Amino acid sequence: MRCIATSLALVIVGVAGTAIAAPTIDGKISPGDDYGSPLWLNTVPTGFGDNVAGSGGGATGLGAPNAVNTGVEIRIPIAAIGYSGSGPIKICAFIADGGNGSVSNQWLGGLPLNTGNQGSPASIDLTTFTGTQHVEITPAVLASAPVVDGVRDAVYGGTITSPSPRLQTNYTGYGKSNHNQVVRGGPGTQDGSELDNIYVGINGTDLYIHFGGNLEANGNRLNVFIDSDNNAATGQNQVLGGSLRAAAVDPLAGAFPLNNCGAGGGGPGLKFDAGFGADYFISVNGSDIDPDPVLENNTIFTDAGDLPTAGGGAFFFVGTTAYGVAGGGAPLAGDPGAPDIRVSINNSNVNGVAGDLVGSTTVAPNVDFAYGSELNGLYGKVENGRLYLLATGNIERNYNALILFFDVGPGGQNRLRGDSRNVVTSAGTVRWRGNVDIDFNNLNQMGANQAGIVEDTNAPGTLIMTNGLKFDSDFAADYILRVANGDNNNDRVARNFANAAFLRTGGRSEDFNNNSLDFGAFDGGIKASFNPIVFGGPRIDDFSTPNSQTNYAPRLLSAEPQPVADPASFSGLLRVSIDNSNVGGVTGTTADPVAVAAVTTGVEYSLDLNELGWDGTSPIKVAGFITSGNWQFMSNQVLGDTAGTANLGTTRNVDFSTIAGNQYVIVPVGGPAGCNRADITDIGDTGAGPDNQLTVDDIIAFVNTFGDEIGCPGTPGVACNRADITDIGDTGAGADGQLTVDDIIAFVNAFGDGCPV
């Protein structure tokens, strides 16, 4: 053994200067990255969709639209639609945007497979499509009245078997919902809209329709046309124009939402299949109309009207109701004489049809595109003045966001401040300073809103926050970095984007005109040109506008006299890369520790510690989570000890201090943990352990330990001794219970990197 040890020492001393450089920022663990063991591994299945191998993230292609039993449920008085109460009726339904100016590819009956979104409804002629774009059905006689809550009751009958016009035949081009939300709100959220199936029943004087699927709460509309007498000669086979109603009560619709479907709405008018004459129209949408504190995040709007053959029907804003109200709630503030239609939406479906072209070339695994969002592990180290992190997992291609917060010194925000504004108090008007504007002000949408900034009853003129994202009691955020990716309208071109801001304890710096004297930062674009994203300029706004923006990292730049003398010196302080190849790790129902630990791709960062504001001594704490694209809805994919499988909901209302454990991870910066994995002992090898220095004593200790137990067979994942610092191939999985040449190579490389000052 002594000869082997001596030879090994000579080899280490001879090659220690040939070490591989710092980690390559490419979104994965590569040989030589030297991350060591993970700092954190996830134990919670993802509530934001599991990225699995196959087309559109689904191994079975289109999916299982017949398996969906939640969605939009409607109760309609039979008398309102002119139905006789017996015999077949015909229903044509589709999803469009909030103004009915553009139509999705979600129709029942479904459009041909892989048909895209359809544009202006007034220009659509359904007779030009293969198949039948309506459903003819005799309503089931219901043994009892269903509860109108968006959940399909058993009284509707058994599950539809495929094929059937009552089932969706196309992927959804309006976003795939994977957030498992019952109550949903927020304009621009990425929850998705789809129509999977339809069930129709009759009970006494009411008709019940249940649409399986999702209706995104961004104003998207479910439009339902009913041929109640099953007679194409009556009603409208092509929607007529001029259906304005006198009272524009609906605050989102304004004019009646049927208008853009009719003649003069951008085309000759929506034309149905031959044999379909629409007699009645219902439109349902769910929206957040924040900042109204009453209707925020939970409001359903319903419009309806009849469609006489010659036009001139009666049209009504039926009213509003809250999500999740059993029975659909009572219509509120609708037009006088509006029919008593009840509606409820349950958006918890995460199954149904795929959210991408079936058989597309962007199948998973794919380095650019993922079809679900998840966190599996966090790797990290401090080296040569930079913080290196790898969050393994995926970010869905719908611009879901992975958001990290950093606590790197005294001060910071334990609760996010939100927008700047003037607040009237008992002591006069007080200026509340919020945070900078990044990503269309979405940072501030996570912080305290107008209703959450109140006067302290014990200190006149002093403002406090009652809402806004709140961290653990020992975490105060000094910096934020957000990353997202996706494509535009299924153009299959991958795009990466990142945003950054630093967070002053008392809010952003402002001039006398309330313009921000701090920058918000963004960078990114088509991935081929932004991989990694480097925050390399060239944009630097002046401070004459309320919200100055830059493409450089924001903190150090904001401290510079303006204009900046040498902008290029601020390039590359932040670097980010995404690799979405993972199809393992957590699933939607499981978090197997072996599978979680095996994931080696995700989002990788190289961050300058001065830019983050590290004081050089404080522990570096990282909090993070995945949200919807507008940052306003938080998943259950959270760094730290978060327990339970439910998504956490509206980000502004999340309070990590109420959750057991720490919702952050500490990245070691030296001391007893060692400056890197080659720091295995102190000077003289006294037994005190790592000393944050790399000296000949570390070499001697490694050589002696390695020579004492050649082979060292042990438990995979558990170091058999201190020379066992990596696995075979140095994949980043850490110790493997064996001593091999890979441990020698890893030690040499780490020793050559040195310890940060």
C-alpha cells in the first residue's frame, strides 16, 4: 500500500495544475463541474405537470379526453331556449379569446387532428372542415338534479367511449392546464383552455350541460350555440350581425360578445354545418378584474341571447358568480329579465388532450421544450467570487417561471413590497416605495397590493404590509432572478428569457419626480442566440422615466454615475442556461428519491457575488419556486421543506413562515464544510476537519486515505471514507461507496481550482 500511496502522491502533485475550470453553464452536470452532492432533493410530486417522454409530453399522443370529469357546468331553463323537453338537440361549442376576436382549435365536435387555432370567428365556415363540428344528442333523463359545481355527477351517465363526436379530436392550442386548480384567476395566466367532452341531461324544467376540460381565467370564452328544435330552417345557420344589446353591463364584454361572430365582425359571419340552425347562444368566461378586492381572482361572467331566423333577438348579460359556489350561485347585477342560467367552473383537470401537436418533432426528451414544470434537486457552490447553481428539473414551454430569491447579507425584504404609490394616512400623504418594474411589473404583482398597504394603528403615518409574498422569519430577500422559456404560437422556435432586480429593504431608490433610480433588468430571446443568457447589454435607460430598464445585471450598474463610462465591464455578471431534457425525477403522483437524485439537467446559473450583494460572511440562502407565467400563481415545486402535494395558490398570499421547516436552501461558502471537495482536512490533519484552505496536508490526507482502502466497496451514495468524493464518471451524483480513478481526477481538478479568497 505504501508504494501505491507514494506513486499516487507524485501523480497528484504533478498534475494538480491541470485542473478543469469552473462549471460550464449549459444547464446540466458535466464532467469537471465539481458540484458534489446535492444540497436539496425534492420530496413533493409536481402539481405543474410531469414532463414525460413522447409527443407533446404525452406518451399516448392525443391523450384521454373521455377521462375528464371536471370543467364548465351550465343549468339552463328549458323555456329560455325553446326546447320541447324531448327529442334530440344539437350543440356547437368552442373556446375563443375574451373579446371573441380570435377562436381556438377547441371545438365540440372536434376539428381534425393537428388543426391550429382559427382566428376571426366571423370568417369561419365549418362546412369546409372534415367531420361534424357539432354534437347531436338526446338529453339523458336525469334521476335527480346535478349539483352545478363543475364536477360531473354520476346521474349524467357512463363515460363516453371513443370514438364519438362528444369527445375532443384535437390537441389544445390555447395552453395545456397542469396546475390542478379549482379556483383560478389572473389575467394572462398560463393555465390553459380545452374542451374534452360533453354530457347533456334534462331534469324537470332545466337542461344541464357539462363540458369536461378547462377555461383559463384570463377572459377566454366558452361559446355555446344550441339548435334547440333540431331544425336548420329555423334559427341561424350563419350568424347575423347587429346583435348589440342596449345595456352593456358586462365590464369585460362591453358590447354583447356575439357581435364578433356575426356578419360585419370581420367576415361574413360564422357558418355552421349544414343542418345546424342556432336558436340560442350562451357565453361564459372566468376572469380576474383586480384591483377590485371583491371580485379578485374568482369571478365568472355569463351572457346569453336567442337567435331568431331573421335576427333581432333578445340579448342579456346574465350576471356574475364566484368560482366554487355549489349550484352556480345566484346571478348578480345582470340585465333586467335575464334568464336564470347557473354556471360553475372547476379548473382542476390536468388530463385530457395534449397541449401540443401530436406526432410533432419536438418530442420529449428535448433540450429546448418541456411539457411540464418540476424541481428535483439543487446543486451549488461558491468559487472564485461567483455562486454556481443548478436547479435540476424542467420549465414548461408555456413561460412558466422558475423564480429564485437570494438572502446574502443584512437587510432585504422579508415580505415583498409591491408597487410604489402615495398613501393617505392620518398624518398626511406618505410615499410608499415599492420595487422596480420587471417583466411587465410581475415582480410587484407578488408583493403587497393597494389593499395590503395600511397605516399602523400604533404609529400614525407609518405604513405596514398585510399581504405580499412572505418568506421564513430568518430570510430577507436581497435579489431576485426569474427564468422562463417557450415558443410563440407554436412556431417551434425556442426562446429563453430572464429578469433580475435587487431588493432594497425600504424599496427602490427614487428621485423627486418618483422616477426609479434603480434598474430592472431583462435579457434573452431566441435560444440559439441566448444560450446562455449573459445579461450583456446593450440597453441602459436613463432615469428620466418612471421605470428604467437595462440588459445588464442591475445592482452594480445602478450604483454607477450615469451615463455609465464602461458598460461592457458589467457584462456577464449573471449567466443562465436551460436544458429541458429531463423526463425522470418527480411525477404528478410520486417523488421517488432515487429518480429525483438521478436528474442531472435543468436550469444552471453563474452569478457574481458582488452583483448579488454578498457581504462576504453571511450564509448564502436561496429560496425558489415555480409559478405561472405571470408569476401570480405558485406551484408546489418549492425549494426547502414544503410538505404536501397541493399548489400554494396566489403568490401574493403565500406565507412561508407558516409552513414547517425552512423554505430555502443554504449554499456552503467555506469553513467546516470545506471550500471545495478537495479540502478534506486542516493543517497537520489534526482531526478538526476542513479548514477552508487547500494545502499539501489535503494531498497527504487524500493519498493516505485512498491507499488505506483500495476499492473500498460500500453503499452507493454514501462515502466509504473521505477520499470517496465522487462517483464513476463524476456525473455529480456524489460519493458512490467506491474508490476509483475518478476520485483521483475529481480531487486533482478541485485542488487546482483553489479556494476563493
